[in-house]
Amino acid sequence: MGKLFIKNVNLIDGTGSELVQNTNVLVEDGRFKAIDAEASAAKDAEVLDGAGQYMLPGMIDAHVHMMTEFKPLEQRLVTPFSYNFYAAMEYLNRTLNAGVTTVRDALGSDLGLKKAIEDDLVKGPRMQISVNALTITGGHGDGFNYSGVVTDLMQPHPGMPHGICDGVEEVRKKTREMLRAGADIIKVHATGGVSSPTDHPKFTQFSLEELKVIVEEAKFRNGVKVMAHAQGLEGVRQCVEAGIHSIEHGIFLDDEVCGMMKDQGTYLVPTLLAPVSVLEFAEELGMSKTAVEKSEEVIEIHKESFTRAYKAGVKIAMGTDAGVFKHGTNLRELELMVECGMTPGDAIVASTKTAAECMGYTDIGLVKEGYVADFIFSKENPLENIGALKDNDNIKVVAKEGVVYKNIIGE
């Protein structure tokens, strides 16, 4: 892979440390080799002049849906099945172009898509996949409508087992099916949701016993962790009691459950951008009236819960729910986190170091010697203007494993 010498950059390394001004970074064989203001380029190194830009680790989005982008139902019904795989190539490219170099797919991407990226057939961020989400009959993720018409977001296929299961033995078998299909993490819908037609975010899905079995199967068969779509308070509490690794969304949180999450090391992946985008682009996305009404109901409560969790010291990993809205807008999430009380530095840590830890990585998420060389350049200092990161034109360079995929410094 060779050597890459990066000179004249202002470094935000992802640890939460102070900005390092005007330094140099050497990348060798896809990893950070040295970080030293006095270093000079080796003769055989490619040189990348940072021109005083701000270098950060590649951003990590711990909750995406790369195989879909919400569209009006009529459009979804007339789209050929295989078209969605080609559309995903565009979504992956947009995500990488936005500065996101690692994602955790929370439903919809199969092993083939992940492998296509790993084999460099498709350009995109590094992926962990959940394949499909476990859900109860009539719960969030069951596309059954009162008319009798089923409009599942993802159609089952050989690489995508259906996720509906009820009772201890069914959830045990379904967890095994997801692991067999190549899941890196098990996704479970532990409560109702905003976008589903027959439930509410406060509704609790799956019993505590069922959730424990899912955690047990994932852990003891493959050492895999479980992420839970959990919005209602009781559902979140059950997830924490069951030993689930991360709470996705966490709309209705109280001080007690935040304390439980902190004590047990449970991560919160807040996805503040999801209801905001649903309301902003409802007509364009073809969102149902019930989804809009539920988004309006929860949006302020969601923000309050995030602030409560942050103040309580809960570990927060950045995640967006991209796919429910447009891919490539991911880094707007950092601005929303800051608006809800997080410092810009902590928002960056949540999107790099903590998100990497949530996903089980020990060598990505930081600009640090020995770590995988995922990095981006921002035109503006995000510690002073975190909103600069949401503008893709401000993301001047994107590199994954030392390979530069985007370089528009001169533009």
C-alpha cells in the first residue's frame, strides 16, 4: 500500500485532546506510522499537503440502513427488486463522500454488500451488518397494514431472512438464522416505532425472557452483541436488564434508566437526525400521516432524553438512522448533539473513539500511531463550528485505510 506523508495539518485526533496545530502525519501500509511536526517526507512517500486544514479520524455512524432510502410507497412498489442493490452503490458513495468511513448497518444489508466493499468491487465505508431485525407479529418491522397489504421495508431473499418471531424458541431460532446469514451484530426491535403503521414508540415488544435468550444466543454461539431499537421507557429498561449492548434512539429516558445504562456500560446511539429529517422531508420521502404525527409527538422529548443521558455520563456513540432519510447527510447529527448540550469536542469523540468502541474496534477511530489510517480533512475548525461538518463541500479529503477516496482541496 506504500507510504503517504501528510504535511501542514491541524490535528483533532479523536481522543478529546487539544487541537495540535501545524503537524505532519506519516501513513505506512494503511496505518498511522508517525505523528510529528518535525517529520519530513521519505523519498518513496506520496505527499499530501493539508494546506492548514483540520484533520480528524474518519467519522463512524453506528446506525444506518445502506440498502434503502425511504421513498413514497408507489415508487417502492414499482421499483424492480435488484435495482435496490445498484441504488445502494450510490448511497455508499454519498456516505463515504460525507466523511463517514465506518458504518453499522441496523437492518437491510446482507453479507454480499459487505463483502463487495471489502473486495473493492464497490466504494463505500467499512461495514458491520445486522442483516435483518427481529420483531414481533404486529410490531415495529412488521409491514402488515390494516388493509391486509404487507409493505415490508426489506423483502426477504436468500441473504435476508425474515425477522418476525414470537416466543422464546422462535427468537432463539431467528437469532441463529441471522448469525448464519453473516450478522456481525443482532438487531432487535424491542419497542414500537415512529415509522411503523400498527404500533407506537412506547409499546414494549418482546418479553424480558425473550430478550435474554437473544443476548444469550448471540453471545455464546458467536460472541456477538445485540443492538436494540428501543424508544419507550419500559422497553429500554428491559433491554438494559437483559444485557443488550446498545440502545438505539432512546426517546423516552428517565434518570433511573440512564443510571442503569451508565452502571452497566450500555451505549446510547441517539439518532437525533431521524425525526428531524422525517418532518423536514415528509412529503418528498412519502412518509405516512401517522409517522409524521408520531415524529411531532416525540421530537422534543427525544432531545430532552439525549441531554439527560449525556449529563448522566452514559456512553454515547453517534448514529443517524440514515436510510430513513437521505444518505450523505450523516454529519448533521453532530450539530444536533451540540444543540442538545454536548460540547463540540465530545460530539467528535462520540463520532470516532466511542463509536469505534461501541462497534468493538480497537484500532480505528483515532489518529494515533498503529491505528488504521481512516481520516478526513475539514476546511473549517469543527471545534469552533461543528456545523461545518454537515456541508460535504467542507469535507475536502476522505481516506480509508490510507487510500484517498476524495480530494477536493483545490476546489
